[in-house]
Amino acid sequence: MGTARAGEFRRDAVRIALTRGLSRRQIADDLGIGMSTPNKWITTHGDTDVVSNEDREPALENDRLRREKRILREERDILEKATQFVASLKP
């Protein structure tokens, strides 16, 4: 009985990790498990039917949008610094 619940807990953790878009650190903290544990579970259970295709597609789109957002923020920060530098050169 304990093993079945442990397996269910792992599958639920993988489903949460793949669909909610939380970082591995957030998942580990929320579930009270070690930092590397979510990665191990995702590697083990990630290719099974833990997450339906309906749930996986929005999660993949969220990941893509988060990467794009991060890149855009980095570009914005660089442009802000360049603007400040150019403004400081004017007499």
C-alpha cells in the first residue's frame, strides 16, 4: 500500500512539473523533497502517460513563451544600459 502511494505521489509530482511550468526548485520546495528528485522522477516517468497530450501542449507552449520572455528581458536590459551610456556621453 505504501509503495502504491509513493508511485502515485511521484506521478502527480511529474504531472505538476510538466504542466504547471514551475521551476524544479519550486516543485522540490513545495513537495518537501530534494532538489534533484524532481529531475530523476521526470526522467523516469516523463515519457509515460502521466501527462495527456492535451496538458502537454500548453505546457510546451508555456516553456517556449518563458524562454522568449527571458530573452526579451535580457535584450531590454542591454538596450537600457546602452541608452544610459550614450546619454552620459552627451555634454
